[in-house]
Amino acid sequence: MTFKDPTIHPSQITPRAIAEDRRQWLKNLALGGAALGMGSWLEREAFAKPVAPREKLPAKLNEPYSTRETQTSYEDATSYNNFYEFGMEKDDPAKYADRLQTRPWTVTIEGLVKKPVTLDIDALLKLAPMEERVYRMRCVEG
């Protein structure tokens, strides 16, 4: 149960100057946090590598998975993406994907299989060479 003494005013508990100073301190703390967050974002942008055009992958066309529709431009396909592993901005994958190290990654096929196996990327490409396919991706945004 909470008891209130009606004879004690809030100004008697905390002097006005201290209460106002506390408010200013909280405002400064919020501004400092925002400045720190903005600083790390600006630093990330400053040190991001410019996107250089890359060679087309040596994948042959898989006709059943192709289309006659106009292709998305190279610029749009390589610079406007949603892969949140690289960042929240649309151009983050283009800036940071080259830092992703996929070797020595492996894929393990196990469980209810006759021959469990672990494959690295090179063994996987020997088993199933790259091929060009068209996929419809669903938008993850509202």
C-alpha cells in the first residue's frame, strides 16, 4: 500500500534547480547516444569500398527455368537489394558482399540418406555446375 503525505510538495523533495538540471542531463545523454550512432554509420559509409563491375559467372542457361521477359538492368540487380546480413540499406550488399568469405564453408548431407557426405563449394560445383535460372522473389517489405 502506498502512503502519500499531503503536506510534502514535490518541490520539497527535489529542489527545482536539481530537477531541471537532471532533465538537461537526460537530454544531453540522448543527444550523445544519437551522435555515437550517427558517427558509426558515417564511418561505415566513409570506409565502404566503391562497387566495381564484376564479370558474369560462367553459368549456362537452363531453358525450362528461363523467361522472355526483359532482364532487370545490371545496375539495379547489383546495387538495390535486401540482404540484411550485410546491412539495413539497399546498397549495403553491393558494398560489403566482397568481404563475405565462403571458403572453407562446407555443406553436410546427412540423416535419412544412404551415403552421408560433406562437400566444399568446389566439390559441390563439380557435382552440379552453375546454371542460369530465373526465380521470382517475394518482397519482404510492406
